[in-house]
Amino acid sequence: MKSRLQRIEIRNFKAFREFTLDLEGRHLLIYGPNGSGKSSLYWALYTFLQSARKTTDAVAKYFDPAGPERLLNIHEQNAPTPRPGRIAVTLRDFATKTDTQYEITKDTHGTLRQPVIEKGDLASDFVTYRFFFGFSDFKNSADFNIWPLFKREILPFCVATGGRAGDLEDRWNALQTTPPNPNRNKGPAGAKAFREFGDKLNDYSEALKPVVERISNAAQEFYDTHFAANGEDKISLKLGVTASAYHSKTYKVTMPPVLKFGIQVNGTEVRKPQSFLNEAKMTQLAISIRFAASLVNLHDSDLKLLVLDDLLVSLDMSNRMKVVEILLSETFANYQKIILTHELGFFREFRRKVGAGHADWCFFRLEGTPNANIVCKSEKTETQKAEEYLRGYNLDEAALCLRKAVEDTAKRFINHQEVVPTKDFLGLADALRAARNRILGELPVELYERVLRNTPDAHRALLISSSDDDLDNNGTLDAATRGRLKTNRNRLRQLATVDHVERLRQIKLIDDILACTERVLNPAAHAGNPPLYEKEVQDALDLIRQLESSLTE
């Protein structure tokens, strides 16, 4: 991937009257309450990419004030002189460092057959929460047929054996718009027409089967890798296509094909998955199928987007963070990711996982209404807010933000970076001491006291040989034993030269923060205390920054 979104400009489209977003080639995590324009941003990008493979008329209809399919902002349209609708995207080619802008309006179709947009459309993936709601929206008595979801979400990007991207969708659209008996023949001629149409449907189903089978196998692998847990029931999933049927006696054809979803639990078939599995497990299976479809139908492209709109609303926080880890893994490393959410808690957890200062990510929130205007603002951490307050010499507010930041960092470290509800209230000092005790419990104290304490830093690497030649030359050791010894020797090297040093640094940071708690962090929360000084707040900020970085890692 060498092309990335540099800038997005949207005017008079859905929730936006005038909107600009500068990504500068970075991934995007964006938060906004309902009605703030998240879904409008999703559909603006989707509409933009899809426009490369559409006719000019099919694009213009979205921006035509008189058209029934217009997607214009109703408040802008009621203005005395409404501005014309427009979506413009600037792409940066990071190989040549050049920017190119493409736009679509009622009169401009700047994306038409543009290779970077056309290929980017096929290679990109747009996933919304509606897929997962649709996946689980079946009555207990209903057959689990996901063809409608598959047709809308996955089919446009599928490649049949020997075909091209979109070929299966084009074939299906042709079947839908072709009457089984176009000449309305009767008798043998009519029967032949229906029979030939039925054969086309069956041919289509046969072409679809291997595609679905690949997705099914990949979904099982995805689920086993990312969601299957030790001690849980073993779940096996399967997608299968039932061909459309031709009825020779009634000259009728059953359309469309049926795409059934089924599972086995510990080897036993469950005929109605929706009546057996809870919503979280169904969402895990749906995620596995949806992402497997993306990975099976990979397309080469300079531009690849992964745009997700509130897709994890039915998962608890621990399961959401599993999905975050998947998104940040090598699996999706070649995508520019745009993550949209209305939940501030999830936004903060995701940002913490990425690292608030990560150079490849930007973190924004949407503010405003479709009636007035919607703007995009940087969403700052408590530490970043403290830094701004400090620059403005608002020392009390800076200290309050620092108190929140360090308390949150300590509590998350105690709970292994998870949000764990508790009835026991821990104050700032107690949380810091608990974090200190946890580090002490992990510190190889005896090794430090008896071996490392009196060994200078420059000599610690000499305690254990850096060469494994003695093991390699020992003929009494088999390969497996030699490998285990090398692994354990490397762990000892790590303990002697790195691990204990970092843990001791963490303990000193906590002790230093505890020392400034009474003077800097606690007085800011109470009235009538001596005034703060800029130097001591700056020192506290530096310490807390270091602790955040160390404990998060």
C-alpha cells in the first residue's frame, strides 16, 4: 500500500454541511455521539470509492437536489443559496510524495475508471454494526439463511474460479433482471425457457459454492485463532449453498439461492444456532465470517481502507479488545484503518492500546449537529490536557488532569490493563502502592540482591556467556535439550541486563510520584492549600509521562 488518505472534504452530504478532515496518511480513531456524523463519514467514503465503477448518472443522482435518491443535507438545502454537494478526497502517493485530489459532484465524476480508486474500492473493506445485527436477527424457529447479508456485504468483492472481482455480483444482477420466459412461450417452448433459466441458476450456485467454501474454511481458522478459548465448548462452523430449484411441472424457479449457516458444538449439530448461542458468541462467529471473506477475497491495490462503524456494540470490553488486537496485528497491516465509535470508553481503551502519541494514528472526536455544522477536533488524553494547561499557566487544572492520569494508569496496571469494576475504592496513593507491590512481586529480588546489585551495569552482560558455542559443541545433548537450554540461558541474560532494570525504574518512578502526591496532586483537588509552582507541576508531568509509557508497555 503506497497511497493513503491525506485529506477528506465533504460538503452538503448527509449530516455534513461543510466538513474537512486531515489524516495526513495516518490511521484514524474517531469518537462521536449519535447524530454527530460518524455514519455520514462512513457513507461518504463508501460512496466515493464505489463511484469509480458506477456510471456518471448513478453518481450524480446522490447530489441532484430534485432527485429522489439525493443524499444532500436537508438543512443546507433549506438555506437561501444552498451549496452544491461534493465529496473530495486527496490521496498521497508515499513513494513519490505527490498528492492527487479526486472529487464527485452532480456535474463532476472525477473518479470514473481511475485505477487507484477502482482498485481501492475492490481492495477496501467497509463493515458496519448492521452486518452483525442482521446476522443474529433470526427467530428461533427460522432457518439461518444469510444470503441477503452475503449479497449486500460480501458478494460485490467475491472472485469466482477463473473470474474477476464483481463477476458473481454481475451474474446475479443479470439473473434477477432477466425474466425466466422473456417471450412468454407456452407449451414445450415455455418449458424449455424455464428449464434453461433454471440451469443458469444452478450454474450460478455451483460457481458460488467454492467461494463460500473458502470463506467457511477461513472463518473457522479465524475463529479458532482469535476467539476459541481453553475450557470452552469446541464450536465448528459451516456455510453451505443450496442451489436454486427449477420445478418442471409448474414451470417455477425458486430464487435466490439459500446460504445456510450451521454449527456443531463438541461434534453435535445445532440446527438453530440463534437459539443456543448468546449474542457475544454469535458476534464472534459473525466477525470471523466477515473478516474471513475479506482475507479470502484479497485484491492488489495501492489504496486499501478498512472502515469500521460501531461494529462491536454487542461485545463486552474484554472481547472488544480482542478484536482491537486483531485489527492492530499483521493480518490487517496493509490497510489504512478508520475506526468509528459512539462509545467514549471504547475510544479511550483503543487509544490506550495503540498509544496516545503514536505517530501513525490520529484521534479525533466529532462535535456539532447537521443543522449547524459538524467539526472534527483532536481528542486529548488527561496528560495532554495537563500539558496544555501548564503552557497556559493554569497550574491547578494541570495538576487535576495529572491526578486523573496517574490514578487511571495505576489502576489499569493493577488490573492488567483491563477495566474491572470493583466495590473497593482505591485512592490515588493506595493505587500507586498496589502497583508498586505488583512490580515487587514480579521482581527477582534474590537474584538482584545476591548477584546483580554489586555488579556494575557495564559488567552485567558478562555474567552469562553471550555465545552458545559450548552447547552446540556438546555431543551429549540432543537438539530439543540444546534448544531449551539456549532459551533459558537467553531468559537469564534478559533478567540480568534488562528486566530487573526496568522494574526497578518503575518502582523509583512510583516512589517519586508518591513523594509529589501530597504537594502537587492532592492539593489541586482541595481548597485552601498553598499555591502550586510551575516547576513542580512540570516535574510531575515528566514523571507521569514516563510511568504511563513504562506500565503500558
